Amino acid sequence: MENSSQKLRSFARPASRVAVIALAAAVLAGCQETRTGAKAYRPIPSDTLAVMEKNGTTKNAPVLIRAYKKEAELEVWKMKANGEYVHIKTFPMCRWSGQLGPKRREGDRQVPEGFYTISPGQMNPNSAYYLSFNVGYPNTLDRAMGFTGGSIMVHGACSSAGCFSMTDDQIEEIYAIARESFAGGQRAIQMQSMPFRMTPENLAKHRLDSNMPYWRQLKEGMDRFDVTKREPQVNFCGRRYVFDSAANGQRMDVNAACPPLATDPNVDALVAQKRHADDQKVAELVNRGVTPIKLVYNDGGQHPAMAHIMEVSRPEALAEAPREIPLDAQGRPMQTVVAKAEAPAPAPVVAAAAPKAVAQPAKPVETASNESSSMQKWLGFSVFGDTKKESAATAIAEPMPLPVPRPRALLDTKPQASTMPAQSVRMADGAAPILGHGLTARN
């Protein structure tokens, strides 16, 4: 049997070949170049290994990744011996670009949203952005919807043109965790990329966003993971996601209507129970006066813990908080409320300012029928709503036109080294926070 070191060497060879192909794609995407180094083989930090051991898992156990754009966080989960996943660590994201909503075309600077697959061949140990791995966009559904673009990475250097950008030290650790899982026999890592955490509060605020039919699909997969702590099996039919479904021998076609699907009734009951509870909380929040909004960014964002990082892409886009646009009961913009950011002091490099709170607009007076219409529109995408309206969720709604920032050149591929404050990282299960490892950009 092949030992771990042999597996690691056999994995590294095809990954190096893939790096050559990735370089050609980078000319279009702007997220990928090549540079050599031994950083791809550095060990997982001992404190992270201790958290794994405490939670009943190992460095070679399968891994699963979850990312949230609005909160700018990336989570690492590891499988325990019983097949369930446990949360190990949450990394604050250094930079993401674009708006909330799925990626649709090459050059739109959008970070994709959906369920993606990372294989060993998608790992790039020779990235100019320190280290990187391709998330697997576009997937089958993206292609069926006519979405274009590619070379979407999780990488270092804190520079994003549609990628999930981390610090160099963060990507070194995330890369090492993925590498050891592949060495342990995992063939593919599932990455769940979401617009935001699917909490009732977020769902209430964004309930009338034109992307909500698609986001409800994604929530189905997230709910299945949340209630079982097992990786949901992803498939496609009827131009939508389906999860944990068997087609009884029939072939699933992403463009054709879904055949009769068999699922686990016990899991279905748990998912339905969670969905119903979330819908009730959304209704309560709406009744308490939570105004529906569309959140518009200048060009993406970053976690507040990263505000001290100087070498970032498009720092001027981070200097102003995102705008909350209140929507009426039909989902139409009412007015634009802009959070004014303090003018940055003149400097050769503009530091990213932490987003300031957005003043909530006064809730417009609505009739009972308008409020009812608002909730019917939300619940119409639920299995508890009108089944005719549910069918409308099979396609991704085209969003309201938003200004797409003009792409600009990324940072120099050899950032100057600088000493930065230590970064806090949230560990799982109440473990004491650990500190990052200097956050010093490396050549």
C-alpha cells in the first residue's frame, strides 16, 4: 500500500503540470501566475493539530470548506471517525471582490456562489500569490446557465479579482490542511460558497433580493449539512441543485426536468423542520419591521480584522462602507442610503477602513396587503409555500443592474515584505484564540 509520503509525491507531480495550464488561464482571470518554493510542504501548525485531536479527527481525515462573502469568513471542517464533520477553524478573509450574488461572466469580478469540488490537480504549489487552489468554477449548473469565466482561486497576497483572497500565512495553513487530507486518501474536497450565513436575520433583510430564489437552493444544501454534519451529495437537474438524491437508475440531466428522486425521509424531515423554523423567524422579523434591502459594495470587502493590512487590491474600494438600498414590498429600490466613510489621510498606500454602520432608513408605511405580499413572495420559494411559485426557483433570477467596477491591475506579484500586527483566528468549540504567524508578505 502506498504510504503518505508516496501519495504526497504522486499528488505533487500532476499538480505541477496543472500549474502550467493555470498560468495560461491567468492571462484572462488575473488571479494566477507561477513562482517556485518549498512553502507548499510546510506542516500544519501544532496548535491546529491540537484542535483536531481535541475534536476527534486527524490531519489525514477528509476536509470540507465553507465560505461566506458578506461576513468575509472561511471555515475549515474535518471528518470524525463516525463520518460526521466538526468545525476546526474560521479564517477571516483578507479580500473578496464584486457583489453578493453568483458569478455570471468573465471579468465581472464576482466571487462565485454554489457548491464546488477541489481535486488534487487543482492545487498549485507554484502560485505567484504565494499558494493557491482552484475552487472548480464553473460547475455543471454554472455552465448550463451560460456563466463564463474560470481560474477562481483561494490564494494568498490579499488581492482579489473574483477570488477568495487570504494572507500568505492563512493560505499556507489552509493549503497544508487540504494537502494532508489528499495524502490521507480524500479524492475531492467540497467547497460551499455562500453570499452570507443563512441566518433568519440575513434572510429577512435580503428576502426580496432578486437572487433569493437561487439562494434558497443553496440554503437547502447548507441545511442538510447543518442537520446531519455530513457532506451533502450534490447533483443537478431541472437547471437547479438537488441534494442527497438518487434517481432510481435514471440519468440526471441538468437541463431536463428532474426524474422521480429518492431521498432519506429521516433527513428530509429534519431539513423541513429547520426550514420551517427559519421561515417562522423570518416572518417574525418582518412583522417587527425589518426592512428588506439590497446591499451594494463598491467592490467587495474584507473582514474587519484585516483592516490593518496595507498591501491589498483596490484599497480605495474598501474605504467606503457598502450601501444599503431599501426595497418596497415588490422588491423595487425605494432610495439609496450611503454610509459616509471618513476621508483617508494622504499616503502612498491607502489602508482599508473598517466598514461603518449604515443608518437604517425609516420603515415606510405599508398596508397589511403589502406586508402580506412581501411575506408571500418570501415563502413562495419555500416548500411550505405555493408549489407553482416553488417552480420559479429552478432558474437563477437576473439581478437588478449594478455598477461593475472597472477591472484594474492586481498588485505586483512580488509584494514587499512588511511587518504587520498579529491576526486573531477563531478556533472551534471554545478553544482559546491563537495568533497568526506574523502576516508578513513574502517574496
